[in-house]
Amino acid sequence: MFFAVVLLFVSGVVATEARYSADWTSLDARPLPAWYDEAKLGIFVHWGVFSVPAFESEWFWWHWQGQQPPDPKCVSFMSKNYPPGFSYPDFAPQFHAQFFDPDQWADIFKASGAKYVVLTSKHHEGFTTWGSPFSWNWNSVDTGPHRDLVGDLGEAVRNRSLHYGLYNSLFEWFHPLYLIDKKNGFKTQEFVVNKLLPEMYNLVVRYKPEVIWSDGDWEAPDTYWNSTAFLAWLYNDSPVKDTVVTNDRWGAGCACKHGGYYNCEDKYTPGQLPKHKWEKCTSVDTHSWGYRKNMRLNELMDLPTIIKDLVQTVALGGNYLLNIGPTADGTIPPVFEERLRGVGSWLQTNGEAIYASKPWRVQNENSTLPVWFTSKDTTVYAIVTIKPPKSIMQLLAPKTSIKTKVTLLGNPKPLAWSPVLPSAGLTILLPELPDTPGQAWTLKLEGVQ
């Protein structure tokens, strides 16, 4: 049974409300709230105690003391820089966030052209960036910043009309209750019942996130996590039941199969148009999601690479979630800010081809130059990601008519064109293309099929 229908009589008006049951057949049938597909671009923020050592990646604690054998680079880093006996929890008081200005962060995110922001409320280390009553003394209110980071950023983001979402790791590497359940082959649920689920309910009711970006699910099946019961509550009775979107990381085997939109895997890039709404999450720092003190410029995505990645993702029907890692003192490194503002600058001219667009019948062509297509109703956008070497270029996929009109976004003057075949393809006479740091230009084709 997909769902039950409840009739509501309000002021003489009959409304129907879908009720979802705690099984994947029902939950997977829930329509995705429209705002998410229209948004296209989000900003991911990885911030936590891992931002203090800021070495290797946000997986530092596991690489140092979890995996066997330990990563020798992490062992060496600790022995050279910290006294014997220094533990990972000792980093928490150094997570000061003293320069954290949520309004400044939100201004940067707004300037990037993003429509939603997703902050790590808890990564695999278990530290919560809010005052979780289920994470005593291992949260940002009890130690470190002594501040509700989730709440402060959420208020600033929403004040700029951006949607606010929260990342949450299901598992915690070293939580004693989780380790008991793991030792029992996940036949017990001490961690889920006493820690995870109460915390997630509290998080949703308190902060009303419009994205639940779940992670850390792969060691156990969804039945261990009680994922379907949580999602049924989220979709039926939570304060965000009508607007919330979720991803697909709800238990081993769920990725690319169950949930709201699909992440499939980190930095997922499908070769062709998927049948289901998806999102590509990727990071400006190609080596880490969290901040690294030793990152180098050649390890970062440059702006043309980001724009090309964004364009390809949207042309294939996806959303693009671009990650940055703030520092432990609460600042966004200037190089990350520069990238985000660069994306926003490109979108000011070309955003018409991105926001609320749909995949076209042809997603790309390479007849003369690499071109990606998006569409809105009868308008097609051809986004060129390499500067044409000549003043003319051909597009073979569009079917033209006497009503066809071609313009360059940012320049309202119609461009001269001629058909390649009587009813298909165009040869377009290009104007002098403006220099753009994003190295991508959009042709707007009206009256084509």
C-alpha cells in the first residue's frame, strides 16, 4: 500500500493529505518538494572538531586511532606537534570559532548564487555543532565555542531567503553504544534507541531543516537505523513534512535506490541522464571536505572547473552541492570565498539557464565545441564551456523554424544565424565574447525544438 489518504474538512474545503507508511515502497513514492529541483545550487559546509588539527581530512581521528594500522602521517603529525597522551577530545576546547560571523558567512553564500546551505550538525566523530541533550560535553555549547553554531547560522541563512539543511552522520566511530551494537552484529539497537533517533527528532523539531543530508550509514542495514520509521515521521508529522527533502544514505544498499534525491556516492557523475532526481556533492578542496592547514592551490578546483562541473550536473538533471571547509576560528578561507563569489558572478549573467531549468531532449553535443543544453518550456540554452576559436559556431541538435531567435545571455541583441539543414541545426555568428573568469557562455535559443 503506497499511502493512506486522510480527508481534512477546513472551512468547508476538502483537502487530502498523504500519509506515508514506514516502508520503502510508500516512502519512495513521495513527490520531491519543488523548491529543491528549482534551486540547482547549494553550499556544503564541513565544520567540527576535525577543523582544529586540520590535517589530512575530516577523517583524521579515524586515520590516527581507528584504522589498523594507523596512518603513519597522522601518527607523525601528532608526535611532532602534541605532547604524549594528547587525545582527540582534547582538540575540542581549541575549537574556538571566535571569529565566526554567521551574517558574513550567509552574505558569502548568498553572493555565490546558491539557494540552499547544508551544515554538518554531526560528523562521524560524534561532536554536535549544537547543544544536543544526547551528546553531553561533546557539543559546541558545552565545550569549544560555547555557542549554538547550527542555530546561529540557520537564522542568518534564512534571513537571506536561503533554504537551510543539516548533514547528520548516523554512525559515530567510537561511541560506546554503537561499538556494542557493532560487536553484536547490529542485532541490538542500543545506540539507535538511546542516542541516534532521539537526537535526530530533537534536531528536526528544534531547527526545522529543509534538507536532511544523511551519511555514515554503510556499516549496517536500514532496519538497524530504523530509517523507514524516522522518514515516515518526517514526511507525515514533523514540522517540515511539506518542504523537507532527504538523500539516499539510510542504510547499506540504499544509495541510488531509496530515499528522496540520490547522491549515489561522493562526487557522483552519471554518464547519461538519470531517471531519478540526483545531486552531486563535491569539494573545492579536492583532497578533503574539512579545512586543511596544508592545502595547496593546485589541489583546489579552479573557477572554470567548478562552472563546467555545475553546468554538466544541471544539464543531466542534477543539483550541485559545492563544499567548503571553514577554519576552527570560524573564518572562511579567502580562496574559498573567492571561488564562491566567482560562481555567483557567473550566475548573475547565466543563471537564467540554470535555475528552475529542465534537462532538454539532448543533454550535450561536441560537433564543434563542448556544449551542454538546458531548457525552459520552448526555450533552449546552449552553454559553451570553451571559448570558441572562431566567430562562428554550429549547433546540430536544435530543430529550427522561422520563429527561431538566438541571443547571448548578457547581450540582448539578436545574433545572426543560418540553418545547417532545412529544419535542423544552426550556424551562429558570434559577437566578441566578454572575458569571464568562469570561461563559459550561454546562447539562448527561442523557437526551437
